[in-house]
Amino acid sequence: MLIEFDQAVVSAAQAQVLRGVNLRLTERRIGVVGPNGAGKSTLARLVNGLVLPTAGAVRVDGLDTRADLKAVRQRVGFVFQNPENQIVFPIVREDMAFGLKRLEPDRARREARIQAGLDALGVAHLADRASHSLSGGERQLVALAAVLVMEPALVVFDEPTTQLDLRNRNRVRDAIAGLPHDALVVSHDLELLEDFDRVVVVRDGLVAADDRPGAALRWYREHCS
Ligand SMILES: Nc1ncnc2c1ncn2[C@@H]1O[C@H](COP(=O)(O)OP(=O)(O)OP(=O)(O)O)[C@@H](O)[C@H]1O
Ligand SMILES: [Mg+2]
């Protein structure tokens, strides 16, 4: 999948959050790192059109996020930094079923996919739980399962491991590694990105470094700590 940022600018009330990002990403595993407030989440949100560029353009497989938002959303799944925003239905299973309804109209097959999706992340036992009763880490895993079950061609992750204990963090790492499709992962968990294909360092609203993980993470450690 090709992700293109073409002089993409995002302006907020007072300042520019992103100040002209140019990127052409084709790798299967792309990491994004940078200091707090650098613009990483904003950059991630541009990819599926949750945020639209104030100037410039963002394209996914040639589809402009502004002109072809619906088509972009079908291709790009997004796992939020704060999964509270993501789980809307009272019961986990219902929440996952809602997204999947159009894609899998057959009820039995839909249920099987949901079960398999939860199972893959080790949280099948949560299927009938009240969404609000989940712990932070459980919610993060369920939100991830809900996105993966839709089988998007590209999955964007914003801090997928922040609330997870070591075991669940490794589950998410393995889930990302095993994804059949592409992934763009924003993370402060630098180890998670070490075997990725490419890492982009965002600093102060710009791409400050862009390289193989070894070199990019070294640059980040040297310049941003
Ligand atoms: N809609 C908005 N209005 C005003 N300011 C915004 C808006 N969106 C983002 N910002 C600001 O832009 C900056 C970048 O935000 P962003 O969430 O992209 O950072 P980040 O790199 O993901 O940081 P973190 O590592 O803390 O998650 C922050 O200073 C944030 O407050
Ligand atoms: Mg962020």
C-alpha cells in the first residue's frame, strides 16, 4: 500500500501542528516516533482521514483523503491511543458485530469471526462482558481485535501498548508482526519498532529523520532525549 504525504500541513487554532510533511511510504511495517506533542497522532490521523490536511494532500493508494474519504476508511483501520473513543456498544460482542455487519451479513459466520478475532489476542473470554467494565489493557486489546476483524489493508496504531502489561504487550507485538497487511505504528515503545522496515521521527511538526529502524532510533535517542 502506498501512503503519500504531499506538503501536508495541519493548522490548529494558534499554531501549525504539522508544518509541511512530505513522505512516500510503501513499507509493510512503518514506525513513527517523536517527543510528546510533536504531531505523531495528527500524522497518523491524516492517513485515514480522521484529520484532513489544512493545506497539501494525503493519499492512500492514490485516493485523496479529502476527496475519497469513504474509500480510504474502508482500506485503513485505526486503533486509537485512547480506546474509550472506540468502543461504543454496551457489550463487547455487539460492538464488534456492528462494524462487521455490512462486511459479513451471515450471522453465524460473523459470530465465528468475532470469536476468532478475540481469540487471536487472548481475550475470547471477554466477548460477553460489558464494555465499560473492561480494564484499560483489556479495552486496548478488544479495540485492536475489533479493528483487525475488519481486515483492513492497512492498520494505523496510535500507541497500541501503552496500557499493557508485558505479556499483553508481547501479544500485540506478535499480532502486528503476524498481520497479513500493512501497519503504521506510532509508539514510544522503541523496542516494538526495532524490526520494522522503516521508522519516521517527527519533531516539532516536521519529519526530522527517516531511515531504517537502527539509524532512525539512534537519531531519536541522540537528538530527542
Ligand atoms: N485540534 C487541535 N487544536 C489545537 N491543538 C492541537 C489540535 N490537535 C493537536 N494539537 C496540538 O498539536 C500538537 C501535536 O499533537 P499530537 O497529538 O499530534 O502529538 P503527539 O506527537 O501524538 O504527542 P503524544 O506523544 O503526547 O501523543 C500538540 O501540542 C497538541 O496539543
Ligand atoms: Mg499522540
